[in-house]
Amino acid sequence: MALMITDECINCDVCEPECPNEAISLGPEIYQIAPERCTECVGHFDEPQCVQVCPVACIPVDPKRVESRETLWAKYRRLVAEAKGAAAASAPSPVLPQEGSEKEEG
């Protein structure tokens, strides 16, 4: 189940940095949760961190996005794999010596 942020949100900015999946962002009026990134902190914590820190308790489970724990684990594994792929893609390439640029010993 993905979580959602309701209209009771006061835009306090407390939840966004707590999300290990970077699923929370500022929407047009209030913060919002990207359901494709929300794992309810499965793989990171025992409880959803945004729910724990929200001072107005405006982050319930989204009834339109019911997901099993297994589905949340699969989503977590996909996000980890994507992050590893992005990190590998942005890593600098090793600098290799050009052919013939080495001095011959004599």
C-alpha cells in the first residue's frame, strides 16, 4: 500500500527529508507522495518514517493503492537496482593510457 498525504497537510517540510526513497515532493498546494516510489519504508525501517514525524497525522494508507508486503519488497528491490544502475552510469570512466604513449624501456 502506498501512502498518501491528505489536505490536512500544513506544509511543515518535516516528512520530505525522512523518505528514504525520495517519494515525497512539494505538489501544487501540499506535499505529495509518488506511489511508484513509496514502499512504506519496507527495506529501510519497521514503520513509515513520514507517518512517524508528521505533526498533524495527515499521512494514511492510500485506499486506491493496496499493495501486499511482498509487492512493497519487490518495489524496494527495483528502486535499489535503479539507484545502483544510476550510480554506475554516473561514475567516471577510468582513464586508460593511449596506445604508444608509454615510454619504452631500453
